[in-house]
Amino acid sequence: MKKLIPLVLIALVAAAVFAVLKLRPGDSGTDDGRLMLYGNIDIREVQLAFNGSERIREILVQEGDRVKKGQRLARLDTRLLEARLAEAEAAVEAQRQALAKLEAGSRPEEIRKVEAELQAAQAQAKAARDSYRRIKRLLEQKLVSPQDEEQARSQADAAEAQVRAIKETLALLRAGARKEDIAAARAQLASREAAREQARRRLADANLHAPADGIIRNRILEPGDMAFPQTPVLTLAFVDPVWVRAYLPEPMLGRVKLGARAWITTDSYPDKRYPGWVGYVSPTAEFTPKTVQTPELRTRLVYSVRVFACNPEDELRLGMPVSLEVELDAPADALDQRPCGES
């Protein structure tokens, strides 16, 4: 009996050594050129909010609804926004007409009117000059007073000044608007058009659209609630891409290539394997998260890895635990393939 004890001890030590070697990090499940990993399904989500402040008029989707990119999901009360847009459009049209008036210059009728006024002023100036000359001769003959002569001279000077003023007015009409005035009017029109575009943008922002295909996860606000840019209305979960978040042991870094094939299995559908590919390996190490169950010691450093999954029937859901088989030492011509559609 005593002879059997050393043999039993030797057998136990051999079994322990074999178990340690078998469960050493990076060796588990790699005999066939594949690495077994464990992780969870992950997807991207977005909090959708209106880019404006107004009361919600209608929400067009429910939780769980599938939506397409560009689909309208909700809208605000737009009565005030529509009125502001109408006001901005009227301001643009008024400024456009003002600019057209400056660019067109004076109408022929206006020029002819001023020409007629000039002729009348010239006639009045001639009459005033002739009257002044007569009174001046009478003054030399002592037949009028000096005051009469001075008054006639003032009237003649005033008539000449009136003629010069009308001539300048006529020259301005013929020359048209100053280029500086036209430039200022154009700048004012651009400002009004920008205000109109802003009003249009605000009216468009009163509609909330899906940025991508996805599924409505949460309906946070309801019709009648006040919407603000800081307050989400809906939570949208993107259906593409879907990936597995797992952690790669450090010894396997050199053997797992970007683009390498992977196969995903779940407890929910144990008879199905979902193809995928390695799309990301973290450049920095971290300690194994406590939520990850692996044969390796928890204190070992690992690298976060993202394996994109083919999910044609939407069976892979957020947070679902999965098992991964990752191809090791993949040849270059087999990397970066998209195996969706393959079994």
C-alpha cells in the first residue's frame, strides 16, 4: 500500500501540470487554429432631440418600431415658425424690389419731368434777369429806389440758384444710383435672405427624422411636452453595425489579425452560428473586467476587441452573452472579408 502512495502522488502532479498547461492564457481552444473568447453583443444608440424649443405636436412612432433613415419620427407645433418664415420672405421681397429700383435707375418720365422743371426755372431766371436790368437803368435815372434795385437783384440770383439746383438733380437722375448705395442694398438683401434661410431651417428642425435605420428603444417625451435641444425625445438603437465586445489575452495579440474571420454562438440560438470578422483591437491594455468569465486569471492584462457580426434576422440583441471562435494566424488574402450571408 505504501508503494502505491508515490505513484498516486506522481499521477496527481502530472494531472495538475497538464491542467495548468491546458488552461494557460491563450492556449484554450487554439489547437485547431481558433481562439475561444466570451463577450456581449453591443450596438450604438443615439438620443434624438429637436434642435429648437417648442411644444411637441405629434410623435409618430412607438417603442419597438423599426424605422428607416430619413423617416419622420415626431414634429413640433409650427404655427409660430411658419409666421416667422412668412415675415422673412416678405422682407426679402421688399429688399429685392428696392435693389431693383436702384439698379434700374430713374424712369424716363422722371427725367422728362425734371427737364421740364429746368426749362421753367430757366425761363423764370431769364425774366428775373431782364427785370433786374430794367430796374437798374431806372435807378440810374433816379426813377426807382435803391431798395427796388436790390430786391430785383436778389430775385434774379435766387432764380439762377434754382436753375443750378434743378440741373444737379437732372444730372443725378441721369447718372442713376451710386455704386455704394447699390452695394449696400445688395448686402442688405443678402442679410434678409440669410434670415429667411434661418427661418426655413428652424421650420425644418421642427421635424425629427431618423439619422439611420434602427429600432425605437425609448419614447421619453409625449405630445404636449415642451421640447428643448438638451432634452431627448426618443432613443434610437442602430441595427447596423452589430458587434461583440470581448477581451483578447495579451499572448494572442500577434495571432489575431484585423479582418480575421470569427464565428458567434449564443445560448438563445445554440444551433446557429453567426459569421463575423475582427474589426478593432484596442491599442491599450486593461485589466480583465469582472463581468468577463474566462479561464485566465482576472488580474491578467487584456485588450478590448470588437468583432462585427452578421445579423440578418435581428436575433442578436444588446447585452446578449455570446461565445466567439476567432481565426488565428489568418493569411493576408483572407483578411478583411465580409462573410455576411455565409453560414
